[in-house]
Amino acid sequence: MSLLQQDTEQLDDAARGEELTKGSGHPLASALFAAVLVSLAIAGYFIAGLKPPVITGEIEQVWAHPQHSETSGFDANGAPMPKEVYDQVYVFAKVKLHNQSDKPLFLHNATANATLDDGIHSSYAASVSDYNRIYLAYPNMPVAKGTPLSPQTTIDPGQTVEGIMVSAFRLTKEQWDARKGLDFTFGIQYQPNLKLTPLVPVTVQ
């Protein structure tokens, strides 16, 4: 066969192969489809970012009461024993929590967090029974007794709950006064924690 002679069947196969490499779709349609997918992804990202939190809250008032205590120096039988001296700071906070979701939310714990020179000191909120015991142990507590906020509270959809939480820190008044910050954390089951920083001054009583 002459080198100048061409095999028509082979030429047709090559031409068909070239056409296959070019693709049989429409480039404009593919580009538009890709652009739509990217737009939807970006829109979804911003919508998710703008979704309101399931719960909001506010610290309406904060009181601190330094408590210096000493034991009597006698045991239950009246025998002498060394005195024990300790200092505590009770922190009371009037809290408001609002459920913005369409499902019940379960508050399973709450803490007060004081930032000191050596780091953050956290103290869990007292249960309702312990809250009441504080006023039995210290009948002259200068902070007025209110409705306690239970750390085991269910907040229904659209509901707002209010109450007083109290935490105790083993600190002297001087250590408390030297704190660098104070905030409160509320643990919500199956949800991110809610952190609230009071915008009101702490009243020392």
C-alpha cells in the first residue's frame, strides 16, 4: 500500500474518537449547573450562620456576699477541738432564660466562673434544696431570698424562666475583689452551652 493511500475506515474511527474526546454534552449547560450548585452551597452556609440560637438569656442582677466562718472549737460531746476558720463568697445571680426553639430544652447544670490571677475558678449552682439550706444556715443572709432557678429545669418552646442561682467560692473577700472577670455558663442538653456575662455591676452585701 502506498504511503499516500489512506484507509477510509481507519480515518473514520479516528474522527469518531476525536469527537468522543470533545464530549457529547453542552458546555454552557454544565457551567450553569455548576454555578447553581455553588450558589446553593453559599446560600446554605449563610442561612445556617444566620439561624438564631435555640436559647437566649440575661443576667439581670448579681450580688456577692463574703462569709467568714469559724467553728466553735468544741465537738458534739463538748470536748475541745481545734477551731476551723474558712472564708467563702456566695454569688447570687438573677437569671432569665428564653427558649427560642420549637422543642423543649433541658437545663442540666449552671456554673458561675470567676477569673482570678491563677486562672478561672468555677462553681456549680446550688440545687433548690441547697439554696434553701443556705438561708437556714445563715438566717441573717443580707441577700433577699427569691425563687431559686433549678439546675434541672425543662424550658418549653417559647417559654421564659426566671430565678435566682447561687454559687459558693472558697475565696477571701480580698481575692474576690481582685477578680478580673465574672460570667455564667448554662449547660443545655444536646445543645451548645450558653455563656452570659452580666452587664450590671456586682452588688456586695
